Amino acid sequence: MENFHRLLARQMKKHLGDDFKCSEEIKTFLSSVSEAYQHFDSDYEQLERTLELSSNELYKSNLSLNELNSDLEARINERTNELEKANAVLLAEKNQKEEREKKQKLTDELLKASNDAINRLILSDSIKEAFSDIFNSVASVGQIDDVVLLQNLNDTKGDFSVLAKIGDDNDLFEALKNRLDFVLNTNYSSSIKILLRNEPVFLRDLETNVGLNPELSQKSGFRNLLCPVIIQGKLRSVLVFNSKQGRPWSTLEKSILSRLADSAGNLIHRKELEKSIQKQQEAILEAQQFSNIGTFEIDFLEKECHFTEQARKLLNMQEVELIYDDDLIKRLRKNVHTEDLGMIEIAWKHAIKSLTDVRLDFRLYSGNDSFIYVNWNLKPTYSKSGKILKVRGTLQDITERTLIEHKAKTAQLIIENSPSVLFRWKVENDWPVEYVSSNVSQFGYQSEDFLKHKLNYAELIHPEDYPSVISDIQENKKNGNRMYQQLYRILCKNGEIRWVEDQTLTEVDSNGNDLFHQGIITDVTDRVNARIALEESETRFRNLVQNSSDIITILNSAGEITYESPSFYRAFDYDEQDIIGMSAFDFIHPEDLENVKESLMSLIVETIETATVTFRFKKKNGQYIYLESVGNNLLNESGINGIVVNSRDVSERFENELQFKEYASSLEKINKELDQFAYIVSHDLKAPLRAINNLAEWIHEDLESIMDEGTKKNISMLQGRIGRMESLINGILQYSRAGRMKAELVPIPMKDFIQDIVLNLSPPEHFVIQIQENMPVVEAEKVSMDQVFSNFISNAIKYNSNANPVVRIGYEDRGPVHCFFVEDNGPGISPDFHEKVFTIFQTLQARDSVESTGVGLAIVKKIVEEKGGSVWLESEEGQGAKFIFTFPKVDNRL
């Protein structure tokens, strides 16, 4: 500063001469200038030292706070993730258990309802009256909305009628009937093959195969489950189950419903046969006085006919109907069963062709939709040309014999189509088999394997289960039980192991000696596996509870402790007798008690599903531990009957949160002190600067006419340095506040926003400013965004010495972040200085050549990084510079 004073004195002496005598005002002015510069030097040096110390302390505090905050967040996240995983595992196990129990219960109930339904069908005299009750019970258990039994009146074509139904959806029943009629009448062989499999099928799949309206097929979805009933290779009836919700049908459900359909269909036909047998038995008793054979003769040449009374009764025709005319044959055909007309037609044509007699069995309708079986013996008389002249024949009622045969076949079909296998074996070594139903093939065997004694029943039983089976038989014999039930494993032919339920009856002789064991074995593998899976799940749950670091507590509705997991005793040092049966409220800190009681009451009255509460719980030594607990109301859950509370020790977290609050409070205090200090320093520094600037202006005005160019340059330099010092002070204040000042987030249309900034900067006319067209609208703080872009754009203008200067401003969408850049074609920056340009007070050119404080880019870096973004420079010397910065799209505060 003394150099400056001497320089000023020399200049005045040089231009005013040695004879110049200073006035008192000039002397006073010079003294004031000298004194002001001396104070300024002293204050500036003190300010630099103070700012440096404050910045260092603030930097250290920020580093410590950031480290502590990061560590705290990591611990909180780790503990929270552990709790969420444990809760997720417990909830998943509980849901799986409930789902398995629900499915098992539904399946058992459906199976029981199905068995009961079959039993009621067997015992019922009126099939149609029995079906309503049966369908209602099965539909209720199986969650089925509509059930309809459709009977096919024509074995070769579709002619379905509704035999029985429940539900009020008449449109559905009519639609089902029409669709099935369509499938059979149009002879879609692939669809008929599907039905003839005698397996459950969805209407949608059948319609798709037929090629009906795809939208209608899609709409039907999996609502309609069809269970066909096949007898002697023909579709006799279809049992349809409709679920309006289109719910999924399990394999076991379909099997049960299919079994019900088969049994119902077979029983319907059996009941019809039994009814016919009863009628025929009455006819036989009456016909004992007459011949059981009816005879007839038709003379086509003489145009006359004769039928005996018995023949007329068998044909179920009146005398007036048996008069010869052109329609006689049509009337005779009218009472022939529609399914047998084709067979008679073929036999008749064969007889004419071969000039032979006809012997055939067929059915005749006998009124009320019933029919009889007759044996038809026909002897035609042919002319030389092969024309029939006369026919003589007999009709014999063979209903009883035929129905007995059919009944036996039907019973066999019921057995063979049943999922249960019938066995009868001798009480001898290895149990040789006397009888086994052919459906033993479901285990891979043929009945001949047993009947030819290639395989005995004992060899079928799993070796590990054989001793217990023997033991059970002996125990039941000892207790006098001839009928008993066993559960064991059997070996299939392919090596697979299946669980079966064996219902056995022991047959004894007159002396009480065991002769045979006969019974039914049913495959229950799915049910047993489900039970085993449930037990394994419960074991895993117990192990999880036993070894979990979380504390699991069960309370009754009064808040008394009924269970504590082992982790509780490890954490609180209590013994079981100290805690079980005690009120949990006795161990809770008095200040937290009311909050805990309120949460528990909310769970009990079911105003909320779960309750989360944090409180202090007393250890045995009197010390309190902070617990975070989640409660669930399982008072009505069988096997639990309580409030289940999952707790975790969060004492460390509470301590960290308290420490964090202390650090935050300390940082807030430091920031306030820093703001106050910066304001005071700014005020105290700017006052002498303004005084110096005013004095410089006065000197320039007073001496402008006598100063040479050198003096004017020096005065201008003085004023420039004063402006630089004021800009430096303002920059330091902005840097200290950058990132700490929060403002409201507003949507900013970036193209218009940047155009306004460029307009305010007023670049020289020869500068070309290019702004990308597809700029986004960004949610950000407008002031901070203005600071960032103003610094980048003003630097691109200020330092660009290119003869044709161009500045490009653009944007790139990088997924989770916005990315902006400001690029120029100026002199560029060497990679050695890419980091230096963002350091405070650093400039790449001498301040005497370009006025710069070295604070602008440091402010930009601080703002961007405080908001979670990044800023960097891409440049090579002589190739222009590209400044790039990013910030997050979500929750950004830029």
C-alpha cells in the first residue's frame, strides 16, 4: 500500500511540477486515502484468516456429520431389512398353511358330500327327487353356483334333455343343451373323442375344438366343467358344474366330481333297468297263463296280417293299429327304441341280400318312456326274383335275462371306474390274492399278475410298513374287530411309492378262524403329502421362532403373557416362571404404558389389522430396553388364540437418533453463526470499498483534465480492483449459502428459462447462442437453476476468444437423472486443470487480464452436489470446452 501511495505522489509531482504546493484539502484527501488503504489491508488480511479458519471448521463438521449420517442410515436400513424379511417369511408360512388347510378342508368336504350323494342315490326310489338335494349339498361344499344333469336320448346323435338341475340360470341350461346337441349332431369327431375319454373337460376347450364363436368361448373361460358319462362306449349323460367366478378347479376336485358323475349316470341307468325289471316281472306273472312268446304273420301278397295277443302286448299297440295298410311297417317301427332302428335296418338289408332268416335282440317302448328287450326271429318267404312275399316271426320277451346281464355289467363298470381297488386275499403266507378289480392298473399292475399268483398282496406293501400292518391286524383280531382301517404305502410297478387307505373286513369260518381279508384300498397320496408338508411347515416355523433374534410374544385379551420365544429370555435375563402368566403392562415404562394399552385395545376390537408401537421394556436388572413391536390379532386362530407380537431391540437406533439430533442442532447453530458472521463481514468490508471507490471517482473528476493516459489507466485499474473485491465478497457469501437455502419446487420450461438467462446476460452481437429444441419441463428450485446456468453461460461468453464464437446448450435424458450441458468453441482447457476450475478462488488466467473471482464454478459444483447431482468438464486445449451436470429426476431440489 505504501508503494501505491508513493506512486500516486510521484505522478502528481510529475504532472504538477516541483513548485506545486498542496492545499490543505489535497493533503487531507491524501491522508484519508492512505489511512483507508492501511485499514483495508489490515481488515482484508484478518478477514482471510477468519474465513479460512471458519471454512476449515465447517468442512470438518460437515465431514463428521456426513460420516455419522451414512453409518446411521446403513444400520437403520440393515435392521429394517432384517425385520421385513423375517415378517415376510412368517407371513408367507402362515398364508401357505392357511391355503393348504383351506384346500384340504374343501377337498375333504367335497369328497364326503360326493360319497353321501352316491349313497343317497343308491337308496332313493325317485332319482329326480333325490338329485335336487344331492346337487345342493355338493354345490354348497364345492362353492359351485349351478349344477345340471343332461341326459342324451340318442346314442348316435345329440338329443340332450335336462334331467335334473339346481340354480336359476335357465339360459345357461338351455345354452349347454344346445351346444352339446350341436357338437354331436355336426359330428365333430375330435370333440366327440374328447367327450368319450370319460374325463372332465371345460366347455371352453370343447367349443374351441368345435370352432364356435371364439369370443363366446373365451367368455365362458373355466366356468363350465363337463363330466361325461360313457356307458358301452356311448355318451349317455353329462353332469355340468358351473362357477360364475370362473375359479380354478383342482385335479382332485375334478376327479371327485367326475366320480360323482359316473356314479350318478350308472345309477340312473340302473334305476331305469330296475324299474323296467319290476314292470316285466309283473308282466311275467300275468303271462304265466299264456305263452311268453308272441307270433305274427304279414302277407304282402294277400295284404293281410295277424298278431297274437301276446305279440300285440309286446309291441304295445292296439288292435286297430295292427290292421294291414301301407303304414303298418311305420307303425311297427314307431315303438322300436330309436337307438336300435339302425341295427334292425342293417339286419333286414343283410337278410334280403343273402335270402336268410333274421335273428335279432332289440328294445321296444312299452309306454311311459320305458322299454323291453325282445328276441326277434323272422323267417321271410322270397319269390324267385328275391322279393319278399310273406314274413312269419316270433317275439320273445327277454327283458329279465338282458337286464340281469346289464346289471352285472353295470356293477362291474362301477367297480372298474372307481378310484378304489377291490382286493380279496387268503390268510396264508404272503397273502395270495383270490380277487382283484382290474382298476389295479392305476398302480401299473394287471389283475392277472395277482390271480396267477405271480404277485402276492404282501409283496405290494412297502417293506418298511409291512411290520406295522401285521401288528395292526393282530391288534384288531385281539380286540375282536373284524372291520378296521389302515394307512400304509404300496409299491407301484414302476417303483413309485403311493399312500393308500385300506378298509378291510376279515372273513372267518364257523369256528372263528380267519379265512380271507377283503377290502378296498384308495389312493390318498395327495392328502398324505399335504399333511406331511403341513407338518414340515410347522416344524420350520417352530425352528424359525426358536432361533430368531426377534422376540415373539403371545398375549391373551387381558394383556397377560402366555408365551415368549427363547430370544426373549436371552435378551431380558428372565426365567419362564418370572414371566408366563404375568401382565405385560407390569414391565413397560410408565411413560409408554398408555400408548401400548391403546394399541392393544385397537387390535382387540379389530379397528386395525396390525399395530406398531415403540416402548421401553424392563430387564430383570431394572434396565429398560427400547422395543419396536408389531402386533397381530389371532385370538380367533385355532392353536394360537392370542395377540401375537413380534418385537425387536431398537435401543441402539434410538441412541443414534438422539446423537443425530444433537449433531443436527449443532450444525444448525453453526450455520446460523456463519450466516451472521458473513453478513457482518460483508457489511464491514463493503463500507471501506465504497469509500475508496468514491474517492477514486472524485480524483478522476477533479484531475481528469490534467491527467495523462497512464494516470487514467491506473485510476481505472484501481476501480477495477475495487469491483473485483466486491464481487469476491459477494461470491464468498453465495458460496457459503449454496445448497443450504431451500426454495419451492416449481415446473420450469427449460427452453424459455434458458432464453431469459441469455437475454439478461446480453452477449455481444457476434456471439451465436444455440439452445436445443426438445428441452424438458423440470421440477426444481428456480434460483438455484438460474445460478448454475448463468455461471456456465457467462463463462462461455467471457472466455471465448474465437473469431466466430458459438455456445451450445443442450439436454440428454439419462433414465433416473436429467443431464444438461453448456458447450463452447473457445480456447479449451487442458485436462490437467479440469478439477482446478471447480476449486474456489482458482482462475486459469491472470486477474489483470480478465476480471474473475474464481468463485462461480465452485458455487455451481456445491449447488449441484448438494442436490445429489454431478458436474464435470470435457475439454482439450484448443478444442473448446463442454461443462456437463446431472441431477436426479425424483425428489431433486435443484
